[in-house]
Amino acid sequence: METREITQIKLYELHLNGIEDKAELRQFVAVSPCLKSIQEFYLENVTTPYQEVYPHFNLGITDYTWKKYFLKNGPLEFFNPLYNLAMLDPHERNFYLYPLGLGVLSSWVPQEHWDQFKSQLIMPDFPKVIEPRQVFNYV
């Protein structure tokens, strides 16, 4: 976790868009003070693309075929994937190439705001708070 003298925490936020939403609509789906943890959270939920048929409420179609890219019954199941893994790195982002604001964004927030935010989350669906994980380097 990165900190500053004024007691701010650098947070990393994962923004995706839902499979039923317009491309420009993004949702704040996860947050963590650790970039590696939020990247791993995204990557461990990716799976081989599969299809499911169920209603599309926005279009009023009862038998709509959905293409999904994340684990079934996982926290990201009903989201579209990022179209480029570079979008997982806020330091490499180019907003001219990725104008919709999807992927991992970073921001500095006061420590007390982060503590208050975590304390107010009582089993919410989103955003998920991803705690820093122990990172092992495999050779």
C-alpha cells in the first residue's frame, strides 16, 4: 500500500460495464489499496468464453443468447471483459485509446475516508473490497 505524509491512501478501482448496459456505462466493481490484488481479482475470474440463454430485459427478448467471459456465479459474471489487459495498469493507461474509463483507475483518498468506506460496506454486491494479498514470486 502506498501512503503520503498527509495520511492519504492510494486506491485502485476496477471499472467495468455490465453485459446488458451500453458500452459507455461503467460500474465501479472493486477497490483495493493494492494494485496487484485488484489485477489478480480480475484475472482469476476470467474463464473460457461460454454462452447462456435467458431473457434480455432491456430489449424485451425472452430467449437471448449471452456471451460471458467470467466464471459462472462469480462476482464478475454479468460484466463485459476489458478488451486489452493493459487497461489493468493505471500507469500504462492511455485515455485516448480507452476513453470510456474502463479498467483500473487510481486515486488518492484520505485515510479516514477509506476507513469509513470499508466500515459502511455490509455485505454489498458492489463495489467489492479486495484486501491486499500476500504476493509470492515463483521462479
